[in-house]
Amino acid sequence: MSSTFTHDELAKHDGTDASLPIYVAIKGSVFDVSTKKEMYGPGAGYHCFAGKDASKALGKSSLKPEDCVADYSDLDEKERKTLDDWFIFFEKRYPIVGKTA
């Protein structure tokens, strides 16, 4: 079943509540990355993406929290290609559970 997640609803899925799955959104699609808690859980290398739409950060290959935002309109052509490659990577590995509002 596909759901629509508000910013606040998505934020609850950042791995800090062990009873909830971990979600990362890219270009408005929400992926369940719970199978890789060691990568996206609290204290892990990619935790900054968890519970957020990390489109801009992925396009910029950035782990900065301030880049973990949905608005990727200022990415250049090369960064947009990087973002598209990340989307394909996630699509092959993780189920899409919904969209962002």
C-alpha cells in the first residue's frame, strides 16, 4: 500500500524509534531502507538522509544536514545526473512505500 508522507511524518522514520521503519525519500518517492540499519540508522554514515527527502544532498554527493532537502532545483546538469543515478540505485534495492506530500 502506498502512502503520502508529510515532512513531519517522514521525519519520524529516521531510525531513532526502533518500532518504525527507516525511510529515505528521493525526488518525492519514499524508500524503506530498514534492511540497511547499519548504513541509515542513528550513528551510521548515511543517517543524515534518514527521515528526509535527501534529493539535493544525493545530487551534490553531500553528507551535510543542510543539503538534505527536497528542493534540488539549483543542481547543475552533472549533479542532476548523479541524483538520477542514486534514484536508480535505490529503486533496485529498496521498496517504494509512498510519496512525499
